[in-house]
Amino acid sequence: MMKMYSETPDTARVVPLPDFLAQARTLVDVHLNLLLPAELVSPTKLHAAIRWSVFAGGKRFRPALLLAVGETFGVASESLIATACALEMIHTYSLVHDDLPSMDDDDLRRGRPTCHVRFGEATAILAGDALLTMAFKTIAEDDKLPATKRVRLISEIARAAGTPEGMVAGQAYDLEAEARPVAAAELETIHRLKTGALITAAARCGAIIAEASPAELAAITDYAGQLGLLFQITDDLLDVTATAEAIGKTPGKDARSRKATYPALHGIEATRSYLASTHAAACEPLDRVERPTDLLRAIADFILEREA
């Protein structure tokens, strides 16, 4: 189990968040490597495309959040890691499909060519399809958890990834909102679904595996909902202010595609102010969790301050 704190309560020391995130990323990558088919396994082009996308250098934020919530509630990483990997598979599938010519038509992701640029559009579609289905297979076959809990996790993630209250719905609304005026409430709905739903699911899955109380689960849900919104608003801002080298994808794409974003709707300075208030709203629910929440607060700080 990864430890945010030392083993001696009287001398408890918080491990720096970058160290925790690095440990989480290594743990997730090791297990993803075991779970995904090798490139030499037929069909080799498809499996190469899957690995190209998964191991492209992502931050592993969603699995790290799940692991952090589990850590907060004292759960061993062995009980968390399969679901954490499943979430990263679903997140990667969403990026592969999001980059397609029929969607956002992007040619750069995480600093290198997108899956469809490297392997062709048809293979990219299949790679996304495979990652989505392998994610649910990974949870269904996780013998570290009882069957009833696995069913609950599958339902939780399916709802967050699909429609009408999940990531796919958010993508549909996002596409419908291109090149037309969007009100603030509609924009928030798009962000909460397209990005926030899976982030919220990651936190909730950690709490579900930990058997958190209903009150604790509600607080974690409120925290993660604001965290997801914070994450996407930061993305919107970075698309305007950062370089391709910093963010690993094509900057300015939102403006060229006339996407609905916070800077487009409110301006850069107002967006920065809204970031601060959303950060405060994310941290407030943690006051209701009678656990050591330093790690979860540090994650909110990290999103607020991130530059990539």
C-alpha cells in the first residue's frame, strides 16, 4: 500500500504530493502493462495502437485520485489497482475517440501523434472500443473484491462514462455547442459531464471500495464534482495560455473550433477568479470527512496550480 503518512502516528509526516503521484503512476503503469495484450500478440497493429495510446505519458490523474481516496480511508492499493487501471483505460479510449477527425480532429496528444494519425482512423476506433470493453473485463475479473462490490463499481463507471449523465453525453453536448452562443449554465453542464463525470466516478469508486459511510460518500462526491469542474476550467485556460510543449497537445484548438470554454465566455481574468472559487468549493466538503484529508486537499491545489 502506498503511504501518504509515516507509520508512526506521533511523528506523522505528509509525503509530498509529487512523490505520491509518481508512485501512483508507476504502480498503474506496471499493472496496465500486465493487463494489456503485448504488441506481438495478434492482431498486432491493434495492440500496438492500444499501447501507443495508453503509454503515451499521461499523468494517470483519475487512477491516482482513486488511489488517494482509498489511501484516505485506509484501503490497501491491492484492492484498488484493478479499478484504477480500468478508469485509465476508459479515459484513454475517450481521448482516442475525441481526437478523431469526426470529433475534435487533433493530430497531437501528450506530445506525439494521435492514435489515428499514427495507425489510421479505423484502427484508432477499434483501439478505443477495445479499451472500453477491457476496462469492464478488468473490474469483473478482479478477485481482490467481492462480486457484489464489482457489480456496483461496474454500474458506477458505466453511468459516468455513458449517457444521459456521463462523459459521452458531455461530448455530444460539446459538439452541439460548437459555433453558437452558450450560456454559463450550459457550459458548466458540458464540463461536469464531459470531464467531471469520470473524475467523480474515480473518487466515488475509491470510497465504494473502502466501504465509506453514506455521509462520507456524499462528501467525497461533492469534492470530486468540484474537482472535475476545476480540472476542465484549468484545461480551458491552458489551451489559451500554454504552449504545445507544455501541454503536449495543440494549443488554441478550442478557439479555432469555436468550442464553448470558460475563457471564451468569461475572459481570461474572470476565468482565473472562477478557478479560485471552484477550488474553495472543492475543498469545503472535505471538512465533513473525519479522515486525514491532506492528500485530497493537495490534489485540489495541484489542479489549481498546474501548468500542463
